[in-house]
Amino acid sequence: RQATEARVAKIVGDLRTTFASLPKSDRGAIGAPAARYTIHRYFIQRHGWQIKGLAPAGQAWSSSSPVAALGDRMSEDVHNIFEEHLGTHGFDLHEVAVLAATLENLIHAEASGRLRSTYAKLAQDTESTLSAEDAMDVVDTYLQSILLSNNISAMSSAQVHRMRRFIDVLFPYWNATKTWLRGVVQDVAPDRTTMVFSDVAQIVEVVSERYGSQSDQDCQDIQDKLVLLEEGGTGRVKLRDFYESVGSRGFWNFRENLEYLKHAGAIDDSDPSAPRIIIPNYLQLPSNCLVPSDYYAICCMDRCESMMAHLEREIQAPYATAERIIHIVASLPSDSVPANRTLPDGLVRKLEEVAARHGGVVPLHGRLFAQWMH
């Protein structure tokens, strides 16, 4: 119980800034859309996890309950308790943290089950003590199955063997990932010569929690490749150059077919004779995501997330004037623009128009501001 209370207390601290920036009822509670947003932001910022059922649909936040993210591994009674309280009273900060902690516990339990399956596929006994070398074989195999979005419990031993043997081909970022993984192990279990299951489970838990930030480096590599192919600072890449780069430059990532790219909104076909890839939209494709869990995916980070986090820390209220937002945004650097810049007049005017529609202030979590941020 003490460990659970400590985890909830830490989550309360992590959520406080976002919670402060949201509109609340008289009792200081938030409703379903704001609760969805708060928990989504917690997992994105803390772990790089996109919790299934919590991400926004387009640029709007659904009014459906965040309790659905618990899935079917939580009893109906627990679901009903959360739902009834949220529907009647809303959630205060502590109650949002309890829901986030409950979801986090379910994710860790799922990871433990996957680890047990990994032990079984490698003919290791979860009750025995492993050498550090054998333990690392287990951890490597566990992570490899995640990187390839494989359900290891459904794989045959032969399939697991092939995965381990050809991982460098199946996942070309493996060497860099393996170096990162050894660093995590050194942090969690430094200089251990033997490990029991709980030791390996602790490593796996930390790997799961930290891999989102490591994965975003792979996304940065994809973005860097696209920028090399970019057509004159337009944020676009000619489709022909995109596909030719696989052979001419070894850009192995770029293999999605045109139909998929169109359906996903990553194609600018304003000139039908020369369709182009839209770089930001391509980075958000599901094909660039890992799906290591029934609860979440790890996708390329939306660069607006970090900017929004900064705005929430600075403002700590649901509304702000256009002037204050412009001052904060202009002081922030981006991937391509230095800090302390002057925003384009057109962008400033659009934000002032949003404020004019809301009594002189901009709702930070409204649809119009989300569009302005993008």
C-alpha cells in the first residue's frame, strides 16, 4: 500500500501543472474530456506512450470517458466506480492520479506476463537464478519482440530463434538500441553477476518506461532523412524522390505504398502530376509506431506537445491573452527556428482573432488554439 500511495503522490506532482491549466467545476474537478487530456499528457510526457482510446481525434478531445482505457483486465465493479464518480462529480487532481496509477499498474502487469513468455521461449525457469549473460539474453529477446510488434507468446521457438539471429536486418536501429539498453541495465542493476526474475522484471519495467524517448531518436533519424529530400523548404518531398531514396541512399524506412499514404493524409496532391509527401504528417503515420502493448503505442512525438507543456507551466490557467502566448511562443526555439524570434504577422492576427471570439482571451485547450499551434 505504501508503494501505491508513493506512486500516486508522484503522479500528482507530475500532473499538477497540466491540471492547473484546465477549466474546473466549483469543487475543483474536471470532466471526461479534460481527464482524457490530462492522462494522455501524463503518459506522453513521462513515457512517450500514446494510450489507446485517450489520444485526441484530429484536433478535438472526445467527451467519452477515459476509464475505457483500463480495458477488460479490470473488473466491471472497478470500471463502474470510476465511471459513476466521474459522471457525477468529475475528478479532482488526486482522483485523476489514481486512475493514471491504475492504468500504469495494468501496463506493468502486462509487461511481466510478456517477460514470463520470453523466459518460456528461451527455456529458462522463472524460479531459477540466471547469470547476468543469460538475463541479458532474456531482456534482449523481450525488447526485440517489442520492436517488431510481435506477440512473443504466440511465436514458436524457431521463430524466436530467427528473430534473434536476424534482428539487425529486421530492425536496423538495433545496435544503437542495444547500446542504450546496456546503459539502462547499468542504471538499474549495476555490476550484477546473477539475477532472479524480480531483478529482470525491474529492468524490463524501466526499459518499457524509458523506451519512448529512445524511440524518438529513431523518429529524428526519419525526419533528418526527409529534410535531406525536402523540396526547397516547403515541408514537402516529391514522391518520386521519396521512393528512389530507398535504393539511391539506403533510406530503408520509406516503403509505404501510395494508397496507404493518401488514406493517412500524408500526400499533397494539389499538383496531380507530382504528388508530394507532407513531412509532419508522414512522421505521425501509424507505420512509424511500435505497438508493444494492448494499452499503448509508441509513436513519433508531436513537436507541439513540448510547446504545450511549456505554455501550461508558464500560464497555469485555462486562458491567456494573445499577447502573453505570443511572447512565450516567440521565446521558444524549434527544430528549425531559433528562440526570441518574431512570429509572422498572419500568425499573430489569427491568434488575436481567436481571443476576440472569447472575450479577449485564448482558451488554451480549445479547438481553435490547437489549430493555431499546428
